Amino acid sequence: MAHLSPELLAVLRCPVTGSSLVQEGEELVSSAKDASGRQLHYRIDEGIPVLLPPAMQEAAQPATDNSPNTTATDA
């Protein structure tokens, strides 16, 4: 489990609420709730906080398509 330094946690903020973040295991949790009353969670990938708003998090997941690259190139 990656532990973020206290110095880094002191400057990181939730991109939605602007509140401070607390590390809970492999994710960061906002210290304030959003407009709909939810506490927001952000993953930590290989020690790097991924601070994307919830609507963007699914779009940022790595692609799992194993099909070959079909981009055409000029010869």
C-alpha cells in the first residue's frame, strides 16, 4: 500500500468540494460531502493520486481492448 507523505496530503484538495483529503487504504477520501451528500473517493495508482471528478473516473480507466492497432499508414 502506498502511503502519501503528510506534506503532500497537506496541499492536495478534492477537485469537487475543495476540501482536504484523507488517505484510507489505497484511496483518498474528501473530508466534506458533495452537493448530493456523498463523500468522494479517489484512487491512488502506483503512488500517484488520481484526482478526477467522479464523472471522469470511468473514462480514465485503462483500455482493455486487446485488438490489433488498425490505424492506416501511407506507404
